Amino acid sequence: MTKSHTVWTPGHDIIDNARVTQLARVLECADYEELYALSLSDPRRYWDAVNAFCGIRWRKPYTGYADFGRGREFPVWFPGGQLNWTETLLRHADDGPERPAVTGVSESGDTEVLSYADLRGRVQRLAGGLKAQGISRGDRIGLLMENGTAATVSFLAISYIGAIAVPLFSGFGSDAILARLQSCDAKALIVSTGFDRRGKFVSTFATVETVRAALSPETRIIQRTAPSGPQDRWTWATDWDDLAGADPLTEPEIMQSSDPFMLIYTSGTTGKPKGTVHTHGGFPIKVAHDAAVHFNVSRDATYCWPADMGWIAGALVLTSALSHGAHLICYDGAPDFPDWGRLSRLIEAHRITHFGSAPTLIRGLAANQEVSCSADMSSVQLLITAGESIAPEHFTWFRDHIGPGNTPVINYTGGSEASGALLSSVVTRPIPAGCFNAPSPGVALDVTDAEGRPVVDEVGELVVREPFVGMTQSFWQDDARYLETYWTAIPGVWVHGDLAVRDSDGNYLLVGRSDDTLKVAGKRVGPAEVEEIVVEIDGVHEVAVIGVDDPVKGQAIAVFVTLRGSAGEGLVADVGARIRERLGKPFSPKAVYVVPDLPKTRSSKIMRRVVRSIYSGQPAGDMSSLVNPESIDAIRLVLDGHKVTQGE
């Protein structure tokens, strides 16, 4: 890892007024380093302060920080405590009922604003309607809805009655939906009739009808009719609007801190999707903590991070904003429709202060800068990026162009299994391009070799040495797979599956997944390190680098690229030359393939393991998380054509 380049340095005003500084003062810590050390040495004191600082609403006080009675792999956080996590969000209706809570903006431009009083009232009424349908504590409820006010109300109402939300990606087909609903024996599915995408209405009717036919007849389908689509009632469905107009349920179900409120399914390299279990006393407290410490969110923030409700980011974004009484802006639509200026106009119209984006979207915005930066974005105070590694040049572009310029960019990584951050950045320390400037408080983070020994300035495994608030309780009804996934590679240590580098200044860089590791002629390199070199080449849009068998080197590099605009395939030779120049001859690629598209998940991660499986002729494994499964056949055609031209 080359020396990280600082691209943003905080001034004294920012340091003095940051929410993480306020928390440090409460705990009598001089700076972030001292705060982080305290969070590990005295976690009970730290999390007591966090609960008070974030205004977490407990109905019965907890008696300790954690109970490890089932083993350190299965902690109960805040044992003895009782709460319903939604009360922490809805309490803001008491101290500012007319303040805006959620604004939903559709692709067509229709806008709906809910105050905090409106939000609490709607959640309580829908909760009453769900209870009247026989849905109650512990029932699993699928949620397939567009990002907006109705999805926010539905998500919170499920938790309010003690049921368990199962978010589903809006682009899922019937097989993917069925796999998740059948895995958890869901009692109901709340579904929108469709979504607007690039000016067209995409109906869910055929998909839901197929799903319904395969589910138990007792599974209830609750239809929320999208305003822009056909207004027909599905004869076999219960109407969402009828339930949303029910008598309000004024008291939530009071839960134990260890009771689940959400199952987030995440795909692995093999096997069925894994249902990560999140509890009332875990995820919401971790995310409220991160929103203050890393995102610097207060009740004065206007927060927008366009994210599908079917993935971890949907719940994270909602909780980050509403737990602190901020104003959440939900956008449901394509970010480039009718043009790439859509998001900048959204920022201008709502005076957004906190804006989040995946690196894939940032690359698109950067490639269309003249249009994407055409509106007034001077209101932006902080930027967030998450979901995959980001190249330094795109990180710097984001800082310079989305907002007034020189805006702090918070890189953030954790995942479905961790709730929130393992690594992130804080505004009280210098921020290096494309990197993370701090481990998250309460997370005993390390970078190690395969035997668990710490390493610095070289690629290693990202691990956590102690259980941490927010970690999944387990996989749904599959403790064995949970233990095998995280706790067996290095006994007693959570191995997250990411490769990282920690430099001597305490900054971190992610370089890929563990199973993506490249070891060429005995030299270990992360795929992201190669990809960052290739993506700098003019005309290259996206890149996936995989390791392939080689009789001489053991493993060699294969590069898959998509091109931008009219870029020609003549740049293929430039790819190899650039890698040799930057990394050395041993890393010269075995092959470079120009493909129409690369397989991506709903969180915009490029799935290298799928590309690797296609290359090697192996089954691609679970593909339910892909937004573009058609890319697989397209890559196969390119590979087959390459074999023919090479005479193989």
C-alpha cells in the first residue's frame, strides 16, 4: 500500500462542534483515540453513555453490557432490558411534532411530507390494522416496497407490533422472493403493485402471483397500490390503505433486547441465502451510534442516501436519520432520469445536508459531470460512500463536486452481518482518499495474516477480536453455518471476509474479499488494487479482476472491463501495459476481456466470484442478489468467442 494521501483536514470549528467530540466530552476523553480505547477497555461505561447520548428509549433498564452465557459467539446485548426500538424514533413527535420527519419523492416528482406527529400516527394506525389481521409478535413479514413514506411506515409498524421484517429487493424475481419467505416461514407479504423506472411503470403483479401460488394458502398478501400504476385491486390481496386507516395501536409491543426485529438475507459464495438476525437491542443502537459518531447527524440534518428498502442500507439510512430527529429524504427512481442532473436538483430542492452514494453511482455522476453538477448543492455538509471499494480519484471527485467543494467524505463499511461500521471515518481526523481513518468505537478491529498475527503495510484479513454491538445474532435457524462463516478460520476471532491494509498512520484500505485474493508467483495482491489502476484508463467504465489458474505462476490475473461511450477495444493492450507499469511484470494479465456488463448486487457490488465461476465453467452459485443476471450469458458469449479466435 502506498502512503495514503490526505484530501481533507478538519478545522478547529469542525472538531469542536462534531457530535463525536460531544460524546468524547461526556466520557472525559481528550480525543478520538482516547474515546476508541475507552470503548474497548470499559464497554459498559461507553455504551451507557451512548444510550443516553443517542436518547435510546428503554421501557425497562438493562442490567449489564452483555451476557455471554451461550458463548462469546452468541452474546445478548444489554441483558434484562426491555424496549421497542421504534419508540426511540417516534419519541421525536413529543419534542417537535410539526418538524418534517420523512419526505418521499417519486421519479415522477410527486412529493409527500410526513411530520414526526404524522409518522407516529400512521405507524400506530397501520400497526392496529396489522394486528387486526392476526399478525403479531414474532411473525415474519416480507416487505417489497419502493423507498418512500409508505415503506417507512410499514417497516416501523412491523417492529411496533413485535413482528419481524424481511426486506426484499425491488428487482427480485419470484424464485429469490420465495427462497427468503419460505426460509423464514413468513406469515405475510406487504408489497407495492409496482415501481416507476425511467418513465415506465414496472408491475409486480406477475411476480407476486407466482410467489403466492407457491406459498402456504395461509400466507397473507397485503397490496399497497402504487399511485402511478393501475388502480385495480388484486382480488386475493388485503388492501394496505384499509389497514393504514385502522384504529391506532397506541402502545407498542415491549420486547426483550435480544428479540429479533429484522432478517436481512445476504448471499454467499455457495448455498442458499443466509438470514442475518438483528435484534431490538443491537442494530438500532449500533446505527444510532454510527449516525452520530461517523455521520455527524443531529436533528438539524436533512439526510438523503438513495437506497433500496430491500437491502441493509434501507434500514440503516432510515434509522440513521430518524433516531436523531433529522429530516429523511427518500427518492424512489432512477438517478439518471430524465438526466444525470436528477440528484443534484434533489439536493438543491430540499437543501440536503448529508448525502450518501455507492461508488458505482459516483462513477456515473463523475462521467456526466456537466449535467450531474448543474444545480446548487451548496447545502451539503457531509458526504457518505459505502458498498464497495472506491478509487481515490472518484473519492476526490465526490469531495470536490457534490456540495460546495472540500466536503468531508465518510467512507463506511460493515455489511449485513455487522449492522453498521467496522471501519469508517470521523470528521475530527484527516481523511485520506479512498480510505478509512478509524475503526468504529466498540469494535476491536485488527488486520492479520492467516494465523491471526497482526500485520501493518501489507494485505491481511479484516478481523474483530471481540464480539461487538450490532453483530448478527446468528443466521436464521442455522447456528452451525453462522459459526462456520465467521468463527472457524481463526478460532475465537470474527473473520469478516474482507482483505485490508492498515498503514503506519492508522488508516485502512479495503482491497477485496478474502476469496478474491490474488496470489501471483507467490505475491499476494487484492483485486481492488489492480482494478483501481485499470479504471484510471480513459474509456474504461467498470472493472472486475479475478485470479485464474496458470501453469507457471500458479495463479494469473484475468481482467474484465466494460467501456464508456465510444471507447474502442484498442485500449485492451493499454490495460496490460498499465498493470505491468504499476505493479510489475509478474502481474501482467493473462487475458483482458471487454464485456457488455458485469454482474452486480442490489448494493452495486460487482460480483467477482460470479465472474470467476463463469470463467472456470463452474455453476455461478446463488444469483438471487444480482440486479442484472443477463450479464452472465453475455460474459459467456465473450469467453466462447475468445476461445474460438484463439483456436482453443
